[in-house]
Amino acid sequence: MSAPVFCLPRADSTNAWAKAHPDRSGGVWAVYTLDQTAGRGRLGRAWAGAAGQALYYTAVLPWAPAQLPALGLLAGLLVCEALQDRYAPGPDLTLKWPNDVLLAGKKLAGILCEGVPGRDKTVCGIGINLCQPAAVFAAAGLPHAASLAMLGIGADAKRDAAPLAEALTDALAREAPMLAAQGFAPYLDRYRAACVNLGRRVAWDGGAGTALDVDESGRLLVAEDGSGTVRLFTGEVSVRGIYGAL
């Protein structure tokens, strides 16, 4: 039986709506809209809305994973797989650690996982650019973002939003219990194969080095310049050759 998925005609933020209605359904369930007016990404960044042109989605999980960042990594994998299944031939998607989904080096989707205050529940928000024109991203000051349609994939938001939301919800309902029980180890091979960080120069607030691997907790292992190996659990990491980083 498929997990419940609810469609909203409009929302300020699907994460905020889900946190305000955590008991809308039992088990794993989700809500989505094509019109989000006040979305928010990691580090408090606004997520540019474009009514009727993108999928704004949040799943509610009835437990609090010990490692929210690892849930974001899993969600990135599931977004890639859902898009590859939906569009044939599947687009050549990659992942920028921790949670950007890329196509042709452009950001196609972002993920924000949060706890629900006072509740043993977690929300996993996902925004996927489906058919916005380039002018939307230019106006928002997002030169490194793109939609599927911009990159030659025949996406249609009205046609594709519901099937994608259902596929993501069923995948999270299937996979998240394994994440809660076993951590990120079962997903490592799949994630490593898609991760653009590995083998490249990376930089973050306070350091720089070469990304070596992702470990069983979802941390990025980096050979830091002059300081041995460090493990990054979350944060903003730039990658040489991605988003114009040098």
C-alpha cells in the first residue's frame, strides 16, 4: 500500500506546513505543491518560487534519525533515482555533498531535513526544478541553477509532480527505516558513485584539501592541507569546477 501524499494548491513552505500538521497522517506521509511562496533552503537561504514550474515537497517520517545529515544524503540518492526512472533515457545526475542534485554541473534540486520541535518526527524537504526558464534563475541571482527543461529533459510540472511525489514518498518509506537502523553504510556504494566531490579539491569555512571518501555516517573525509584527514559532517563545501569554484 502506498504512503499517503497530499497536494496543496499553495503553501508558504511545505516544511513549515508539515511541521505545523505533523499528525496529518500516520506512518510516512508527504505533502507537495507547485506554488511555494516562502521556501527556505540550507543556511536559511530563500528558495526561489516559480508557480506551476517546480515541485516543492516534504515527507514526514515518524521517527527522529540520529543523523539528520545522513537522511539528506539518502534523499539526494532517492531524488536521482526517481528522476532517472521518470525520464527516459534517464538524465546523468550527480550529487554534490552533502545534498545538491546536479545535472550538467547545474543545481537541479536541493534538500533540507529538520526535526519537528517537541515531537519524535522528522521532515525531509525537497525542491526540484522542473520547467522554469533561465530568466527565473537569473532574476533570483542563481546562475548555477537550472531546470530539467532548460537542460533538454521533457519535464512538465502538472504532469510529473504527483508521480514524482508518490515515488519519493514510497522510496523514503521503504529506505528510511534501514537508515535509522543501520546508518548510511548500506547506501555508500551508490552515493560514492554519484558524488562529484571525491578526488577533487574542496574548501570550507576554515580549511581546504582533497575529498577522499564518504564514511559510514555520511561524513566527507578530506585530506586537509597540512593537517591530516578531517571528517566533515555538515556545512557548506565548495568543489573545484562546480558552480564556478576554482
